[in-house]
Amino acid sequence: MYRHWLRLQRLFSVLCHLGMGIAIATWRFPRMDENARLCRIQAWSRTLAKKLGITVRVQGVVPGLYPPNHLLLANHISWLDIFVLNTETVSRFVAKSEIRGWPVVGSLCHAAGTLFIERERKRDTARVSNAMIDALREGHCVAVFPEGTTSDGRCILPFRSSLLQAAIDSDATIQPIYLRYVDTAGNWNDAAAYINEMSLSQSLWRLLGAQGLVAEINFLAPFAVDGEDRRTLTRYAETRIKAAHEALNGLQASPTA
């Protein structure tokens, strides 16, 4: 009974917050300078986490609000990852094209400068890669989920290398990030996992009923492209994130790590 009441209470609060986000993006963003928009996105994301009952825990060195010419690479568990990362470092995300059509969430992501991609189309990958190059060269911060899909967080899926070419062509700084969702004791929690055939509404309903959920952002040390090819950079970032996953979850290191 309590969990049902908690869900309804949070649902009303979150829907009001989402509506406010749409209003801000529609009417206020066009009149704001870039720094004001970034601060607003960060503040809005932090409030969303609070309304969902999520505590955000940060480890490592945060690169700043919007580090220039910076490419963030993170493992992917949920649509919520975008907003969780924005509580600390705002960036332009590369996200699957389906999100653009989601009610409210799609509009918010679009307003925040998200680059939408149809990953199975090679031409679209090239288009988004060129957009990333332009954005990075212009001093933007871009974030990519190189797994290409979500997992339940129990493992790190193989990374795709195609979009890392943009970091090479723009001579960007790359920073790996390991995300995980745990309870207050640091144990794995699947409440945020957006996997299989789960709908957005089903995912949100699970989140609304979660108690003691902690979103942990582990900022790993950034590194320069330094003349390496994209596959080498991809393997290096993947290895770093896998190592963090194994260390923080008390897992035995894999032979390839």
C-alpha cells in the first residue's frame, strides 16, 4: 500500500517537473545565453533525480559543467543515464533515434542538443560523426554510449568504435565514465534497467516505486587521442570501464581486462 501511494505521489511531482521542463525549453531557452541554459539543464536534472527519490553519488574528478572539446564515454543502463550524467556534467548526447519520438522525454532531449542516430544505417552514422566533429571543434562536450544499447548493469557489453573517429578528427579529450545503480549499501539494483521489450511507461513505473536507489557516476581519468586509431582508443576505454566495473562490484578480473 505504501509503495502504491509513493508511486502516485512521485508520479504527480515528476509529471509537473516534466511539464515545467518543456515550458522552459520552449519559452526561456531561446532567450538564454549558453551558460544560463547549461546551468538550467543541470539544475533541472538534479531536481528530477530528487523527485524520483534517487541519490546521485560521484567518484573521481568531475570535468566541469561543460568541458570544451570533451568526449564522454559511458556504459549504458537506462534512458535515465542522460539525466543522471547531466546532474554533474552537461553534454550533447548521441542517442538512438527512437527517443526523439518519446513523449516529453524526446522533446527535452532535443532541446538539450541531443544528436539522434539510427545506428543500423551506415549513412546515418557518418552524418552523426560529422555533427560530432563540428560540435567538438566548436568547443562542445559530447557524450556517447559505445555499447550501442542498454544492459541490466551486471556486465559491460562490447563497445562499438565507429563514433570515436570524431574524437580523432577533432583532437578531443576522451573521458571514460562508469555508471551503476545500487542501493544505499552499494549492492546492485535493477530498478533503473531499461532492457528487453520494456516500455518507457513500465520503466518509469518501476523507478517511481524504487526506494533507496543510488545512481553512481565514476569519472575515470581522461586521456588524449595521441595519434591512436579509433579501435585502439575504443579498446582502451572499454578496458578502463570494465576494470572499474569489476573493482567496484567485487568481481574477479577477466583475462582480457
